[in-house]
Amino acid sequence: MPIRFRELPRPFVEAQTLEVSYSGIDAYQACPRRFFYGHVLHVQDPSRGANTTLGNKVHAALLALNRQWMEEGEPPRDDAVQAVWREVWPIDRATIEAALADPETRVRWEPGFVFPRQVVQGWQRGAGQLRRYFEWERLRWTGMHHRPVALEQPFQFELNGHVIVGRIDCVLQTGGGDVVIDYKTGKPKNGRKPEKSLQLAIYEEAWRLQSGANPAVAYYHLAADDDQPGQPLDPWRADKQARQTRYTVEMRDTLWAEIVGALDRITANDFAAAPKEGRSTCDACAYRLWCEESLA
Ligand code: SF4
């Protein structure tokens, strides 16, 4: 029987401890019904587009390259970046050139991609973004000598009887203090501002509890707003691609009030469909094709 004709299940009982990550809270903020599908019914997210595949590969390469940086003391050079990218996503040079010249060329298929040239363009895009990012890190390293001190750092802490879990992409130790970084492969114009980020508020608290430091927080966007498919990339724009802030007490209070509010509503079993930005939230929702309340 469709969910709309039944009472929704009430999975949470009084005094239940909730274990939740930022992605759960984010799903709930976007639409409580989305959280219900993904985190209560555990319906697998059916979407795995090309951007998801590219994002996963770029994150894997970032982890390997930042690890090199941590061990060797300075950011990796172009040749090291390229070598790691070829390990993470093995396509040889001849195949790339052949695919660009002839759309019929066979290229190993990757989830979410539709045709061979798209795979090759995705490969080139990832390589270019990584080279651009580490070129910028090398440039500023000359004066700063900054370095990663934590990578894919797991955390778990208690909040009002619940457990918040997650993983921080990278913490950079700089002359101005630690910076907690979350890497994004989407463009800055489509992203969130650190000042309003529940994700970075959670990561800041996690690192503060683990290290005793009072870190800044940042989103580093590997893509730039002006990037064009198949075109050479402009140099890194720190003012647009590295968005950093340090929370004031007031900012922190506002963000944590939102997080606590979401947890309270989850444990009150409030899962009514309420897409935050109406149709555009449903358009981007992985469950839109079969959600009974979808506006898409
Ligand atoms: S399709 Fe829309 S209403 Fe349904 S879960 Fe997704 S965001 Fe919510």
C-alpha cells in the first residue's frame, strides 16, 4: 500500500540514541522524507552519475597525494600528481588520444558515463583539477611550509545523548593555525558557504575535541565556476575556490541550534515530505522517480 495511505512508521521511541552523520542531517534538512527513505528504510541511493564517479576518484587521488605531502614535507609536483591519477584511474595516453580523435574508440566503462569520449573528458578534467590545486599549494608552501596533519580522520562524539559520526577529508597545519578542509568537486557557485555550513560546524567541533585546537574551516572547490569542458583550466583562484572562515560564538550557536533542531525532529518521527526548495530539491533527489510526494 502506498505510504501516503498509511501512517508512517515511527522508528524512534523515547530516549532512543541516534547515531547520525552530517549526510543524514543534510538529507533531513533537504527533505525529511528523503531522510526517511535513505536512513530509516535504508533504500539504496539509486543515482550514480558521472559526477559521482569522478568525485570518488578525485577524492581517492587527493588522499594519496596528501599522504605523500605529509610524508615528504612538501606538496607533490606535477609528475607525482599525474602518476597518482593514472594509478587511481588507469587509462593510458594512447587510448586518450585515440578516443579524442575517434568517438568509436573503446574505453573502459565507468559508472555514470554514457559514451567513451565522456570518460576521457572526465579523466582529463580530474587530472587538470588536481594539477591546478597542488600547483597552488606548492606556490604558497614556499612561504608557509604548511602541511596536512590528519587525513580521512574519523570522529565520533556525543551530542544531547546522540552520537555524531563522520570523517574529515584533511586538516592542514598552517602558521595561522589548523584549517579543517572538506574538498568539493562541484563548482563554488553551486556549493554552500562555510559560514552557513552544518557540515563544517560538525567537523570543527570534532577536530577541536580531538586536538584541543581552535581551527578555521574551509571548502576547497577543485572545480572553478569558469571551467569549460574540453578547455584548458585557468589557474587556481584562491578567493573563489578556497572558501575559509573561523566561527564566532554567535555563528557556532546558530549552526548548532539548527543541528539540534533537526535531531529533535528526527527523534519525534517527523518525516513529512517537505522539499526545502520545492521542485528544485525534488529534481535533485535520488528518490524522485518513485517518491509519491515528488514535485519533480
Ligand atoms: S522526491 Fe521530493 S518529496 Fe520526495 S523525498 Fe525527494 S525531495 Fe522529498
